[in-house]
Amino acid sequence: MKNLSIIDEFVLLGLSTDPDIQTMLFVLFLGIYLLTLMGNLMMILVIRADPHLHTPMYFFLGHLSFLDICYSSVTVPKMLQNFLSQRKTISVWGCITQSFFFIFSGGTEGCLLSAMAYDRYAAICHPLLYTVIMNGPLCSAMVSAAWLMGFLNSLVNNLCAQSLRFCGPNIISHFSCELPSLFPLSCSDTTPNTILLAGSTAFLGLVTLPPILFSYSNIILAILSISSSKGRGKAFSTCSCHLTVVLLSYGTALFRYISPSSGSVLERVVSIQYGVITSLINPLICSFKNQEVKAALQRIQRQQIRVSGQEMAKGPFFYKRSNLQVERTL
């Protein structure tokens, strides 16, 4: 890359150049990042600890939580560093690497949301055949396919980006490295790269959006046909959470990667939405509002209290026994 580039680093302008505002932004995004890590890690641990959550739905939610951790960890630590640094630079290789993992995480999450939509379709529209349809091998294959598609999509776009020459300017009007922000800085012809990025994003959308639309259209029809208001409310509550995540993720990501880059404030706000905020609210609207997750947390808490009580009850016996052994030894 050094042989192809005249400049070897970029300057990330971030969200503001005012030192006071940067300090406030550092505190804000540090809090968001820590909450994102704690929320998603807690979700993963709860799913692994409670056998009642070892179902396809929570299998997908566990992977979604892990992806949200990866998604936010790609850009937020560097953004936090730049808030407190006078030299807000990143190398060309570092920029492309960040872009690779960002597209990788985003593409994988889009495919995973499609798999989750099909899972909800099978659970609501075919409840008697749900365990047969969503068996273990199929769930593992769907998750593996999501990771593979996200990886290939990112690999193709970033391999082509490595052939670009950057002759200046080297200022990125953004807080992270994304391919739409890099293309205007290149002195090479970026038309093939722009077409490839827009085409791969559209292809990924065409592969994942139709199953989502098909699943949720059938789910809505099935919910409307439920006679029990309680059952209808429960089914609608679960699906509305998933549909909210889909709209937040797909709407903003497609806007960012299909529309041409202009370096506007709106683009940075959109990037914050799908790159930072969505990873925070996913465990809130998809998991912790779920009654099954709340019940699992209560079971784990009661189990921990019971174990602690048993250990405290056994404590004096162990102490007496150990003292008796010491006396006999003496």
C-alpha cells in the first residue's frame, strides 16, 4: 500500500473541533459504549446460563449480541481516543482494516436479522412444526451462512479499495473510516469501487430483505387471525421488537452505502445511529423487554441466593471440622 500511496495517513475530523464539546462527547460515548458492552455481555451470559433459553430464537439473539459488541468495538474506541488526542490520525492500512471489520459486522448482522425473521415466521405461522423446521443443524447453517456472506462482502470491497492511490487531501469529515468517505479522497478512478459497493450492498439487501418482508407479512396476517387478545398481544410484542431492529439497521445502512458520500452532518448522524446507537438498544428492545429473559434473570438470581445461603449454612460446620482436625494433628 505504501508503494501505491503518496499519503500514508488520514485525519479524522470527528464530530466537533471544540475542545469543550469533545470532552462532553467523550463522556457521552464512553457511557454508551460501556452500556453496550454490559448489556450485550449480560445477554450472552444469561442465554448460556439458563437452559430455558436454549432455543433457536435465543441462539440467534446470542449471536446478535456478540455482533453488536464487535460492531461498536470497531469504531468507538478509536473515536474515544480522538476526542482526547490532538493528533486525530489513522494510517491508510488502519483505515482500510477498520472499514473491513465494519462492513463485515454490518453485513453479517443484516443476514442474521433475516434468519431471525424466518425463525419468528416458523414459530408463529407453524407452531406445531416449529421444532422440526428450526432444528439445530439448520440454525447453525443459517448463522454460518450469515458470517460467510458478511465476510465475503467485506473482503471483495476492501480488496478492491487497496488498489486506490491517495494523493491528498487526507481529511475525512467523519469519526470513522468507511469506504464512501474514502472514495472522494482518492486520485484514482473510483467508479468501479463505487459501483461494486453499491451493487454488493443492494445484492445483500435483495438477498436478506425479501425473506424479512415475506416473514413479517405472514406473521401480521397470522397475528390478526388469533382470537385471543392476550396471545395476539404477546406475538405482536415479540415481532415488533425484531421489526424495530430491522428498520433501524437496514434503513440507515442502506441510506449510507447506496447514496453518494457528501460529508454532511446527516451522514455522521446516520452512521452514529447504525454504528453506535443500534448496538446499545438491540439488547434493550429485543431481549430485556422479553418476559422470558426477565424470568431467566430472576431464576439465575434466586439460584445465586440459594447457593450463597447453602455455603453460609455449611460454613460453621467446615470451620468446626477443620479446627477439630488441627487439634487432632497437634
